[in-house]
Amino acid sequence: MAATYKDAGVDLDVYAESMRRLPKLMHRTFSPRVLASDGGFAGLFQLDFAGKLFARNYEQPVLVSGTDGVGTKLKIAQTTGIHHTVGIDLVAMCVNDLLCTGAEPLFFLDYVAMGKDDPARLEKIVQGISDGCVAGDMALLGGETAIMPDMYGDDDYDLAGFAVGVVERKRLIDGKQIGEGDVVLGIASSGLHSNGFSLVRKIIADAGLTWDSTPDALGGKTIAQECLTPTQIYVAAVRAIQNHYRVKQVIHGLAHITGGGIEENLDRILPPGVDAEIDPTAWERPAVFRFLQETGKVADAEMRRVFNMGIGMAMIVSDFYAASIQSQLNELGIAATPIGRITFGTGKVRYRSVD
């Protein structure tokens, strides 16, 4: 018999059904800056727009791009069959990085690789990506779905995301304005976000727990519900502060707290000559971190190195504006609290010793 693509594991009719489900999830993210190109080979986006609401009148626009994935958090989604939140994680991991430059997010592209086509499952994944783009105020401009039997198991998939933004050159946030006396505001995470899940999965497995377990420490949530809480997207919070202070550059530095924790991520934006002294008692750690540390007997230093510990974004601001910025963030429903100060030093993060 003649060999067919379907015999090899790729059913083009099922693939076509998958593709029919996706345009509506893209279109809901579009603004007038997106040019119609359905059926084309690439998405089209206007950098500027004549309408008052979208006009930017750039003088020296700088394009900003970033890419990321979700990591082994996907293994939990695949094991539990909960697929509608990891797309939010995918967008968040990319767009939160863009924000650290002061950029306005513009558009997003996704890449989904699957071992076997499943239109319903793909729709749930892309629904999450679409939700993330709405929260991040960016267009889901296009993407790619690759069906690769033998590369992945039937229930396996992987995700990658690509975000593009723009910032006026004079408004670029690069950490160079960070100076002694500045305040480090810690903006709360929604939990684990999308880092450290290889350690999380080991702790859960070694303890003989399942994703359906409901340990008292998690207040009635299953471990899966806690772990699959999507990464917080900080676009509304950061853009609100930028729009409030249109003349002064009150945000001197932004660090997205991902793998490596506060220390390694905040280190990346500190200029020579200053340190960030962090007070680890300044905020309440979410219960999931205490649960994992106690269950896995993980040392403090390892916890701080692997996890965000409840701080998803560190915003370094002028001391004069710190209280006002904190108040504005809290009014937006984003918990923020001073967690440290910029002091004389050598460009490193130091934790204040706790007796």
C-alpha cells in the first residue's frame, strides 16, 4: 500500500480543523494597528497610527524583542489535563521581560509543538495565549503549530513565545539612573510563576504526593491548582506608572524575577558602585513557598536562588516618589511593598542579615 502522511502520524484534516479554531482567538487581541493579513505568510503591524487613541509620534523608536517558554510546568499541565492557563504563562514570561526596558508591548507570536494533533487541546492552549495577550495589551499576530510524531509523545507538547515592543529612546530603562538612596519596590507574584518546576516536581514525587493532594498548608487547594496558577502579567501596573509620570523618569530600573531569584535578576540591572540591600522580612512569603521548603527540606539559599519567593517584579524608584508609586500600584490591585534600598557597593544584591 502507498504510504500517507496520516500513516506517519500527521492527519492534515485534523490539522485543518485545529487551524479553523484559532483565528477568533487572534482577532480578539487586535487593535487598529494590526493590518488584515489572514491567510498570509506573516502578520502586519503599524508602528504608528493616525488615530488619537493609538498615535505615538515616535522621535527615536527602539524596537525591543524577547523570547521564552514555560519550562517543565508543562509536564504538570499534561499530566493533569489542565491546558488553559499555560498559554498565559507563555505570554507573561516574554512580556514581563519587555517591560524591564520601559517598552510598550506591541505583538506576540507563538510556537506550539505537539506529538499528535488535538484540536480541542490546542484551542485551550491558544485560548490561554489569547487571554495573556489581552492582559498584556498586545496583539497575537501569528504563530506556528508543528505536529511532530516520534519527536514528542502523543500527549506531549512544548511552547515558545516571541514578543516585540517599542520604547522611545529617551524613555529607555536601562538601570543607569539607579543611585544610592533609591527604593526597591517588590511587586507581588501570583505564586511560583514559571520557574523552578523541576525542583517542585521532585519535591512532590519524593514526598509521595500527587497533583490532586490537598495539603493543609495550601488552604484547600490541590497542588495542581496552586502550581498551575498563571504567571502575573505586569503590563497594566508598569504602564500606569509610566503614564502618570510623563516627564520625569521615576522608574530607574525594573527586574523580572524569574529563575535565579531576586539576587541573580536584580544583579543584572545594577550599575557599578551600588548594591541593592534586600530585607527578606519585608514581605510575606506565599504559602506555597513555605510548603515546598518544609516538604523538601530545602535550604534558604537554594529557595532564594530557584524561586521568586513572592516577588515577581522589582521596581527601583526614586525615594521621593516611592510612597506614591506604591499607593498607585496597590490601588490597581497589585500588591507592592518596599523590600530594600540602593546603597554604596559593587553592583551586587545583598540580603540584610536576620537575627
